[in-house]
Amino acid sequence: MPQHDAGHLARALDLAIEHSRDGRHGPFGAVVARGESVAGEGWNQVVAACDPSAHAEIVALRDAARNLDTHLLSGCTIYCSCEPCPMCLAAIYWARIDRLVFACGADDAAAAGFDDRRILREIRRDWSEREITWHQTGRKAGLRVFERWRHNPDRVPY
């Protein structure tokens, strides 16, 4: 493991401590780094920003993408105070992050009141069995949108 990992992970933990003192920010912090250089930082801002997606990892990814001027963060490592939730993990994959280093696990988060097990169960279920009602309609029109995208010579790949 690279020597700078400990420093970046310590920074993620410091962000979690520093920003959760007020009780309006959850106890989570994250740092995105490319090598020894920090590209972005974030802490949980869900309650303070009235934004259910403002998890520390998402905030750090957004900060890194802005700072590096790209949506693709390959070559980067994300350091998290806790194992990412399913939403954050998906965003990490979409960003093409190469490595993930974290301190606490999902069970530790659950013991502190942040339990992702319901979401994980729902992801594994068929649409017809999920708690939220799903209804698919307008597929033909939706396929036309994708077809136009595929044929757009100016599209930027994700």
C-alpha cells in the first residue's frame, strides 16, 4: 500500500470529525487523490444541504471532477471514513476510480444508525417485489432517445 494512503485516509477521518460536530452533517468524510495530490474532498452534507445525494463520497467526487476538469477520475483513489453505501459505490464506478480505501465497514455504520441493508435487499429484488412501485411505459419513445444518442457524432462517452 502506498505510503500516502495513511495520510489521505487520516484526512478523510478528520473531515468526518470536523464537520459532524454540529450534528447537521453526518460522520463521514472522503478524499479523492491522484497519487500524492488531493484532487477533491467531501463530507456528508445531506441534512445541511437538504440533498439526499450529498454523501461525503459524492461531494468529494464532484469536487475532484471540477478540479481536474473531467468526469472520468481514472488514476485516482478514493479514501473514505466508511465503506461506501450502494449509491456512492455506483458513483465511484461511474467515475472510473481505480482504488478504494476505507476505515469502517458497513456493519460499523449500521451500528451507528446508518443501515444500508434495506437498500441492498431492494437492489437484489425483482421490480415486482420492491417496496417502491415500479411501472415501465413509453419504451418505444425512450429507445428513440438512445438511438439519437448513439448516432450523435459529438457525444462524449461516459
